Amino acid sequence: MTFQPVPATTEPTTTVPSSATGPPIPESRRGFGTDLWRAVARNRKAVVGVLLLLFFLVLSVFPGEIAPYSPTAEVFQPGLGPSWQHWFGTTAYGQDVLSQLIWGTRQSVVIAFAVGGLATALAVIVGVSAAYLGGISDGFLSLITDVILVIPIFPLIIVIAAYERNAGLFTLVIVLGALGWSYGARQLRAQTLSLRRRDFLEAARVRGERKSYVILHEILPTMTSLIVASFLGAALYAVLFAAGLQFIGLGDPNSQSWGTMLYWAENNEALGANMVLWAITPGVCVALLGAAFALLNYAFDEISNPALRLRKLDITGTRERPKDATITAPTTSDRILEVRGLSVAYASDEGPVVAVDNVDFDLHRGEFLGIVGESGCGKSTLMYAIARLLGPPFSGEITDGEVIFRGRDMVKLGDRQLRHIRWREFSVVMQSAMNALNPVLTIEAQMRDACKAHSKMSDKEIEKRSIEVLKLVSIDPIHLLSYPHQLSGGMRQRAMIAMALLFTPDLVIMDEPTSALDVVAQRSLMMQIKELQERLGFAVIFVTHDMSLVSHFSDRLLVMYAAQVAEFGNTRQLFDNPRHPYTRALLDAFPSIHGPRVRLTGIPGSPPDLARPPQGCRFAARCPHATPRSIAVEPPLFDVEGDLVRCFLYEESAAEENVRAGATEGVA
Amino acid sequence: MRFVARRLGFFLLTLWAAVTLNFLIPRLMPGNAALAMMSRYKGRVNPQAIHALEIAFGIHTHQSLVGAYFTYLGDIARGHFGISLTFFPDAVSHQVLQALPWTLALVGTTTILAFVLGTFIGLISAWRRGGMLDGALPPIFVITSAFPYFWLALLAIWLFAIKLGWFPESGGYDVTTTVGWSWAFVEDAIRHSILPAATILITSIGGWILTMRNNAISVLAEDYVRMARAKGLKPWRIMWTYAGRNAILPNLTGFAMSLGFVVSGAILVEFVFNYPGVGWMFLQSVENQDYALMQALFLMITVAVLLAILAADGATAVLDPRTRDGA
């Protein structure tokens, strides 16, 4: 393990929406190179594609050895049907169809690879240089790319072929290649543009590397998948277009190719004259070779874009836990939410990743609870689980536990029942309003959606209520007609909070609602949330990575580490006397406004891989107080003066009967 | 407004590029195909036809290349495409206008139908991720999208026209019926169009389904879809207004880009079915070395594709407020 000082609670400022929705996957496992082959072998479409391609490659290299007869020289009786001597019969000229097919493979394969290579080379040159050079060069190159993309290429090729009749293989490859690069170039340009501002390129620029070096050594390797996709797409198009051209008689009529076979078959009316296989089989070959490229292309898309892959969650392998003694007492009027033994798992290629592991907590009416932890600790997943926002079409599933909200176990509620209480009784405010507000609907339309779903309010009443809530968060009602992109970041965030208050629910779950804002806007928004909370009396679950942000606002704090509760207690108490070594480390990583200036320390190391959690305490690898026991055995939660701590250091001070078995000692 | 101006500017530029290609290609071909063609025809056809070729190639013997180019642009701008050799002495523009309705009816309708159906199926498939539909569709349509259009057309003719005799083998209408707005004629025309339409539909729908499915899958991972669920909206509302409307935006751009592909396929389908549309006429003109007609049809096809893209742009602007603001 490398001990890099990682500032514990600074998450990347750019919000990557997927980070909240999927399991945290360590960078190393996303690598492309060698993993590529394994990924291809696992993908059924890719395997079929590779096999088909290999089949045609073999045919194209050894036609003389494989074909039973000469494609043209040996003449039999014309128009024979299929037989053992002639599997696919003979042509109107008495040649063996199968042999012609086998010999015809070579040209299609050559065209596919030559055009694919040429078009891809052009796409890379134009696309990457356009994006990298920028300015006028980019404008000019992009314009050419777009024009070529839009001009119907096939008719253009026909026009060219009309003047240059009987075009040979070479002309065909040049023309198809010269016209087929624009789509790839466009995509490569977009990808390069998105890379341009990445750190590693800035670093190369600062090092004073030459542009050509940066393009070759820094940019191209990151675009392997796009380049491959561009090649496969161009190869597919080349096979189809070349066959089409030859079919209509614009190729060399004496060449050995599938398209030419179709041309002669059509000219001899093979379909009507009972030489069906002559007319059908070349098309099957074109379709199969095309399908090989199309399948590979599609499989590649799936491999390089993990979101497209469907993983089934299989939790049979996860460890069984003894059930905790759940609180059987009826919910008191004071307690509106009880979370008991809640576990959530994501499916991944490495098996289930348990992102929330057996979490317990409760929430009182009107209480402000902060949930803090590093990114990837499962805090957002916990929030989604409570709000029942997991499950298809979203990834992640609740595998165990209860979420008792006002006496009902939300985990057991059906979609219809859930819909009924959503937004009326509890609402959600998400991390980035830019992503959480529908970009194509006005604020008013999005408020109206919610109102219509839960009430019989008239349009007039809805408008009145929308104006009211906007005023609550000090937004001019004129913005009801605005689209999300027309508002500033702070306004968007407040508009979302306004939306969450439409029905004045009992609980508002907030997932880092301020993290996209600057410090001043953050502060003012927090004040506003707190003020509204006190005025309207709703309870808040506030998920954040920034411990200092909630310190003045929350009543209690729940510190999460690697999917588990590390510490749970009164906010003041937790700040004044942090018990868990992780909580202490978190606090040390933050500057305090009061108190002496101290050197800030990050927490060395990084959180464990949740697909393979450590056997003992999850923090042990980074903990200054780790013992052989805590490395081997997972500590339960100890109750220390009302503060729950998952650390053996407090075993002594916790009275035996107070041990709240939040976790088990036994490890499967 | 800036958006509209920019797009129109781009289309004019593309149109200009197509016209210029028309002018340049015969000259750039080895041996200057245009001049060679002219000398080959001299004395064989009447002066009117030679003049038609002069317009088509922009050849005016007394003019420099640049001068000829501008004369050519002027002729095109005024709709003077010359005279067709195949349908001598009919004007090219008249011929083109005769073929156009057939193609608009066949290719236009099927393309729109394929796009709408494909988008719909793709969205449902993504919404019911991992369901029966979603499991079966991608492999099937990845493969059908690799089918050569003309081959499927041949197959359809063999099976449904020759073997089963359900549909006519070729043509746009029965030559014995009189062309006009009679019920008998329309019915006959529809009967003739079913096989070619089905061919285009089957080969082109796969692309729309797959891209829409993949777009929708990415959109479904967006926070606003989750938010819509948190708001307690009905599933169909989430699927259409939140997931669908956002997922279709990149599909509309994709529509523009793959239109050229569809048009290419349609040309071949018309050819195989002897369907009296623009594509069939285009290949006829190539066959008969009727260059004036061929060039006019190429421009025509380009304009049609540009108009379709313009329509897709318009739809994008309607559906996406960000485009309207030029953001």
C-alpha cells in the first residue's frame, strides 16, 4: 500500500454523477490494455464477432487450399442445384458457387481492413489535431468534417464511379477511405476536447513537451476504444458500400468478389431461374462479415462503457449475519425514522459490492442529522436506500434491513404505496441541481409534476404554491418560467430545496446540497436551510463530506467509514471529544476557525476495496492504533456514554450490556 | 436565432460544396472525363443535347475554368439542369419532379416510421433493462443492421413475390392501371410499396433501436430521473418526460448522421424493385451515361438529406431549451 497523504475529506470538486450512483471502483481496475482481452472473452457478442472474423480471414488467406474448384476456370453444367459435388450449385456460366464465394472473401476482407485503416488514420489525424490545435484550425477542420458527414456519401461515390467505370480495388479503397472518416473524426475530436483540460495533459504542457509528443504519447493511448470503434464502423461501411457498388455494376465485372457475384446473378435473373443460392449466398457472406464488425463494434461499446453492461446482483455469496435485536417497541411519536440493519449491495464484475453494511440509526421529529464520510464510503447510497431510490432502472439493491418511517417499513412497501408517500411525507434534495433538475423542463413544469402526482390542486393553486415556496428560499417568482440552465448554481440549488418543500414534508433528505457552491454561497444556503427547518419543523438528514460544514447545524452526527457506521453521537460531543481514530483523523484534516493554528494532516492510505473488505476493522490499515486483534476481528459498536463507537479501544469503557451489536464478531 | 442562422449558413455551405463537387469531379477524373464525354458525343447527338451536356459539366469552350464555374453556378441557381438524354428532349428538372413523389412516399414515410418505432422500442428496452425484450433485441438488431439492403430486397422478392406470390415483384404500380388519384391506383401503389418499405424498415430500424437504447441507459443513470422517482411521479411520466425526452436528443443528431446511410440503402432498394423513384432514376442515369440527369439527382438527394437534417435540428430546438438559447 502506498502511503500518500490524502486529504481525508476533500472530494474532487468536479461532481461525477456516477460516483454517487455506482459502486466505487478503484482506478487500477478500470485499466484498458491487458484487461481488454479478458473483457472480450467474457462478452458473448465479442466472441461471436471474433470467430466470424477469423473464419473469413482464414478463407481469404487460403482460398486455393479450401475451395474445391477454381472459381472461373473449371466449368460444369450451368444452373445446377445443390449437391455433394456443388454444395451451393453452379452459376449460369457453370462455375461452382461455393468456390466463387471462397475466392470472393479476399476482396471484401481487403477492402474492409484497408478502408477501415485508411478512414481511421484520417479520422485520428483530423479529429485529434482539430481538437488539439483549436482556434481557426479547429473551426476549419470541423467544418470540413461536418460537410463530409452530411453529404450523402454513397450517391457521391456513384457519381465518381460513373466517370471512372469498372473501378479497381485500389480506386475503391481510396474513394471509400477518403469519404468515410468523418464520423470517427467527429467523435475523436469530442473526446480529445474533453481530455484537453485534464491534469496529465496540463502537466505534459508544463513540462514543455512538443505537441506531436503529447498527441502520440499522452492522448492517443487514452482513446484506444474510440479508435477501435472508428475502425470497426468504417470497415462495416466499406464492406456494405463496396458490395452495393459492385452489385449495381460499378465495380470491375471480372473481379472475384461477392458484390460482383450478385451483379451477375441479378443480370441472369438467378432468382427466377431457380439458381437461388447463387443470388442469396453472396449476400449471406456480406451480411455475416458485416455482422462480425457490427457485433465487435457493439461489444466494444459495452466493454468501454460499463454503464451499458448489465450485471445481475447475486448476494448468495455475501456473508450471513445474525439479526440484531431489533427494537420491538412501537414507534414513539417523537421518532419518525428508524433504520435497522440496512445493507445495500451493487453488482459488479467482481461480484457484489456491499456499499452499506448493516447500518442502524434513528431520527427524531425536527432533528438535524449529519452523515459524514469520505467519498465512496456509502453515505449517498445510504441516503438513496432510505428514500427507496435504488433498484431497476438504477443500480444497487437493498439486501437486508428495515427503514421504518412513521411506523411503516419502507423496504416492504410496493411502488404504488411508496409513490403515495413520496414528496408529501419525505422529499429529497440532491447533490447537484444541475444534474437533478430536468434540463428540458421549466422550474414551474417540474413543480407542477410533483403537485399533480400527489394532489388535486388546480393549476392556479399550483402556481400560487410554487410562488410561495420560491419566496421561502428568496428566489424571484419570475424564475418559475426559467429552465435550469438559465439559473445560477446557487439559485438552482435553492429552487430544488423550494421544490422539496412543496408539501412541507416531515423529512427532507439532503445529499451534499451545497458541495457545488463556493464557500460564501455554501454558508448562506446552510443558514437558510437551518432557518427553514426551524420554522417549518421538518427533520433533515444531511449527507456531506465536509464535517466542519455541519458542525454548527446538526444535532447529531453519524460518521461512516467503508460502508459501516464508525461513530454516531451528539455533534458537540463528537467534535469536542472524537473517539473513533477515524473521526479524529477527519477532524485533524480540517482547519478550525477557533483555536490555535495547527498543521493539518491528511489520513494516510485510502479506504478499502468494498468488493473485498478486510477481515478485521475496516480502518485498521490506516489506523495509528491498530492492534493484531483489530486487524483480525471486526469490532462491534460500543456504547460509550451514549456515543456509539466501532473500535476496540472502547471495549473496556463500554458496559457489557450496552454493547449494541451493530456488527458481529464472527467473520464468515 | 443565432442557432438558426448558424445552421442555415452551414447548410448553404454544404449545398455549395455538393454543387462544386458536381462541377469538379468530371474534371478531376483522369483524362478529364467531361471533355472526353463531350467529344465522344459531338456529331452523334443533336446540338440541343450537346448544350445540355455543356450545362451539366459547366463547359463553355470560350470560358476559363473560373468563368465556367460561375456560369455553372448561375445555371444551377436558376434551376437549369440541362436536358435529359434518357428522356430526350425532356428537361431534367421535369424528370426529377416526376420521380420525387414516389421516393418521398416510400423512403420518407419508412424512414420516419423506422425512427419513431425504433426510438420507442429502444426506450422501452432500456426501461425494462434485462427483461425479455432487452435480452433479445440488441443481438438481433446488431446483425440486421449489417444486412445489405439490396440483398434483403432480393430475398424479399424471392420469398414473397416469386415463391408465395403475395406481392408484386417490381415496379411502383401496375402498368395497366391509370396513374391518378383513384382508389384503385392508390391501393395498387400501396401494394407495390409494401415489400420495399418493409425492406428499408427492417434494415434501418435496428440502428435507431440500439442508439436509443444506449442513450436511454445513460440518461436513466442521471440524477433527474432518480429525482423524478423521488417526487413520486408515475412510471410512464418518468419514462417519457424525464428519460425519453432527454435520451431522444442525441438520437436526433444521430438521425442526421445516419440519414446518408439510409438514403444509400433506399437507392439500392428502389433499384432492386424497379421502383420509379429518385434512386432508381439516379442509377438509370448512371447506366445510360445521362450525366445531366445524374448530377441533378445527386443535388436533389443532397438537398433532401439536408432538409431532413434541418427538420431534426428543428425538433431538437423544440425539445431542448438549451439549444434555443444557443448554449
